[in-house]
Amino acid sequence: MEIRYFENREELYAAASKHFEQAVANGARTFGLATGGTMEPLYENLRNSDVDFSAATSFNLDEYAGIPKQSEHSYYTYMHEQLFNAKPFAQSFVPVGDVDDLAAAAREYEALLQANERDIQLLGVGENGHIAFNEPGTAFDSETHVIALTPSTREANARFFSSLDEVPTHAVTMGIASILQAKEIVLIACGENKRPAMEALVDGTVTVDVPVSVLNNHPNVVIYTDLKLPVAVK
Ligand code: F6R
């Protein structure tokens, strides 16, 4: 696990954007993508860069259940506004959230993932340590599945909706096993509200109570953070 600490967020996001530009230049063609506030400056940099994703394929981490893709709140819309409209991929997949049989759709999404190993998986982290929408307690061998969002995740995401009541109660998410299949994982964590989760990660104790801690089991993780984290003494 390599921690790249930046005091200055502009520099952090410039470096993270370069990471992706370089990866494409070096032949990476399959990307796992994330949404959320953390990713907006990264996508802004990529939009304004020369990067060319037209030969690449992307798979998003998650989508809210019950939200049609055309909704302003869907991650489908987010990705188009933040990245795909400006930088189209050859193919982009975002889980669907508004079908009758979500579990079947999740299985289909997982089959797609199994046929397309990700070169890089981009991740943010929830205040409670979730990665994608794998909330605390999610099994490490989980594949794409439907999950109930915790009250704290719904509260954290209420800022994107007009009220807490509007925040969906469930989501479909890549599982932890699916995420760990990527050759490289790039995690971005900015802001003091992410400190408890990040300190639990660098502490090195792997526990389902803090899903991000599972990254200790992956051989190739790069973290971009503006948090000065204690280095674990083993
Ligand atoms: C988004 C996702 C989530 C977010 C996390 C942090 O696709 O999978 O795990 O990365 O909730 O969200 P922000 O960046 O809004 O703090």
C-alpha cells in the first residue's frame, strides 16, 4: 500500500488525474469508476486533460435502487455529466437500479465483471469505511449485490437530494470480492470526516466492521489523501 500525501488538494487531484492519464498511455483499458463528491475534482481534471478513453471500457461501482438512469440523482447521470459526455469510453457500464429483479441484474453485472478484469479500480471511502456501497458487515467474498444503505450513509448522501426522505434506502453495488479483482486500486480520501476510516485502514487490522480495511489484502493499492496518517508500527 502506497500512501501519497498532499497537503494541497489541487496538487492531489492533479497527481491523481496524471495517474489515470499515465495508465492509459501505458495501455490500461479497463477501469472501475466511482462517484461521489470526492471524485468531482478528479473528473474535472480528466475532462480538461488530453486523456483519450475511446478505446477503454468502464464499470461503475454502484447505483441507487429505484432510481431510473435518466434521473438527475442517478449515478448514470452523474457519470455522464462528470466524465462520459466529455470523454467517452468505447463502452461504459453502470449498474441499473430501476428494474423489477434487481438481484438478477446484479448477477448479470457480476458476469460482465468476470469477463472484464479491471486494470484500475478507483475508490472513495464512506465515513463508516464503506467501499462502493459495501457497508460495514459485508462479507469479503461478496459479489455484485443489493444492499440496504445504513442511516449514516443516507445522511451523508442527503446533500445530493432535497431531503433525507428522498435518499434511496437500497443500492446495487459491486461486491468486495469483485473490487479486489482489479490489478490496481486507487483510493482517494479527502477531509477530516474520512480520518477514522483511513486510520483504521492504515492500522492494518482487517475487519468486516471497516470494509476499507480489506485493502490491506490487496497487493497494489495507491492512496491519494490530504490526511496525515499515522504509519503503523508492526
Ligand atoms: C461511490 C461510492 C462510495 C463513495 C463514498 C464517498 O460510487 O462507491 O463508496 O466513494 O460514499 O463519497 P463522497 O466522495 O461523496 O464522500
